Amino acid sequence: MKVRIGLGFDLHRLGPGSHLILGGVEVPHGKSFIAHSDGDVLCHAVVDALLGAAGLGNIGERFPDTDPKYKGMSSLTFVTEVAGLLEQNGFRIENIDSNILAERPRLLQYFPAMRKKLAAASGIPVEKISIKAKTMEGLGVIGTEEAIAAEAIALVSFE
Ligand code: MG
């Protein structure tokens, strides 16, 4: 078995709203993402980690934000599509680890639902998906709640 590793990062600005979508899960919040899609930074980071591991480009090439087709779409769809693409190219996803960088809200209680959704979308067992969260201790654009970011890392194997 040979393996490859991929890294993904994404950040979206926050604006007025009532909830966030993270890992495909609706999280009640006083702000929402300003984005062409649902702004799900966790899904976007996971997609880039998977594409990066397989050497298959990046999210911007695959799902251009100028394409009206992707407007308001659930970003879990991107994860599903990319998981399929990897499979077609002979890659198996071994595991995905991630961090959500957000000052608020506290996300711990949503991790089980997020992991379940990401597992279903990527076609791997929930045990192979890890999600963690960090605050920025009030510093920078994340600390002042102007943005939320996520980073992900994925290991894929092939023959
Ligand atoms: Mg994005």
C-alpha cells in the first residue's frame, strides 16, 4: 500500500445572519457566512485536502464560484463528488483530521453530527473522521469574529 497526504484550508467572512453551516450541520449563531455556496469552510478544507492528496487540483478549479450551479448549494455535495473522483482515480481515503478556527460559538456538541455527515459524504467510517476546534484568543480576524476558518488533512492510499 502506498500513501499520499493532502492539506486543505479555507476561510469565509461572517455577516448578518442566524446560523452557520459547518460540516453540513446547521449551527445556530448570530452571524452567517458571506459566500457563494453555503460557506461551509470545513467541507471546503476537506475537499482541498482530498484533492491535494490525490494531486487532482483544487476546489476553485472543480467548483468555480462564478458558476451559478453552485450558488447556495450544500458543500457536502462537493465532498461526495470529490470522494467519487478519488475512487475513480484509484485512491482510497484512509482518514481525515481537521480543525475549525472560530472564536464563537462553542462547537463541541455538533462534532458527532458533523462527523456523521462527513463520513456519509466521503464514504468512510465515522471513526476515520476527526474534527477539533480552536479559538484565536480574541486575536486577528477570527478572534474578532469577522471570519471563521478551517484546516483539514487527509491521507489516501493506492496500490
Ligand atoms: Mg470556501
